[in-house]
Amino acid sequence: MKSFFKYISFLAIGSFILFSCSKTEEREGCTDIKALNFSSLAKIDDGSCEYLDSSFTIWENGDVGFWGDEITGTFIVKSCFTDTFTVFLNPDTTFVAPDTIITTNPPDTTYVPADTLITGDTYLLINSDASGNYELIIQLLNKKNANDFKNGYLIFNAKLHPDASINNFDIFIHGNHLNSGGINCSTFLQSDPVVLSSSSLDTNSFKEISIPLTSFTNRYMQDIDLVFGIKGTNAMPNTNLILISSVKWVTVEEE
């Protein structure tokens, strides 16, 4: 009888060990070799696979994008020589009956500004200062490793303003802002520019410009925060030059 119970005990322990091993072999995780977090140990796909986005929008119709985390990855726009860098095209303005606050000592009437709504398409505006200089940059708030995009493209849609008087303009990227926090045009390290002719644009419609990121020499992709820049000199002073409707980066999938 003792031998029987001993046999049953050994059998139960052995079954438990075999069951545990089989469960270990069926480890869950990402099983797609193309995913960023592929696990060679995973046997069952648990839906956790993460993939590199093939593109991301930096700017479109008044909205700046983000790269990665929405809080730490938000882009900011800066016009380096002028204070204006956005413009409405054909905006509709709606005046809503304002909230009125009346005080008696002294008598006063206050109209709340939030009661005025402006809707319409918003575009980036590149304009010159009193010396004919212009420069606009879009910067990621925190640096990002962009090596996955190194063979991709910078794509933006632009058109000339009717008042523009320029022959060419420079497009650049780079990364690695010298100072942490904030945006400062004078302390950016910039790639060698790609020079574009103004003849590539017209004043009637937006044209898509696609530039291989490999065209930007002296670039720094490992730790980047400057993802788009446009600049030039010798333009007509205090003049609107170029409108931009969207800016994005696109990756190239390896075969």
C-alpha cells in the first residue's frame, strides 16, 4: 500500500514538472520578427508587438505633431527674424453674443475675448525682416534617435506668396541643440542646406517637395531635434514669401 501511494506521489510530481515546462515553452510575447520588440523566446503572440511608424506629420493645418510621447515629443515652431509664422487663408470669423460683466464702482463693461471664434485653414508663413532675411524652424522639444529615418524623406507642401521675390531658398535639418530647453535660432547646429529654386513652386496651388534625408550632409541623426528648417537672404524686406500647408517625415521600408 505504501508503495502504491509513493508511486502516485511520484507520478503527480512528475506531471506537475512536465506541465510547468510546457507552460514555460509557451511563453507569450511578440512573435513578429519585423517588430521593434520581437522576442525569440515568445511562442504565443500576445498582441504587444510595436512597429515603427512609416511616417509622421510634423505640421498640418495649424497643428504640430509629436514624435513618440505626446507630452515629451511635441514640436514647436519658431520664426527667427520675425514674430509672425502662421497665417489664416480665407478664415471665417463668428461673433457669438459676448458675456457681459458690468461693474458699478466704477461703471465698466467687459467683453470676454473667448466669445469670438475664428475658423479656417492655417498655414506656416515664411516672411522676411527689414533686411530681407528669413528663417523658420520646427524643433522637437526633446532629442530623438532618428536613425530609422536616415534613408527616408522630408516631404512638405508649399507655394509662393504673390508678393514673393526670391530666386532660391535653403532647406535644412540637423539635430543636437546646444542648449537644453527652449528654442534658440542662433545656437542650432544645422546640416548643409539643400538649395531649392523658387521655380519649383507657384502662387496658385501647393506643390509637394520631397527631399531624401541622405541629401542633407553634415547631419546628425542619432540625437536630433531640428527636423525642418527653411531660410534665405536678399529677399524684399518685410515681405511674405512662402506658405507651407504640411511637413512630414517618411521612412523607407527595407526589402
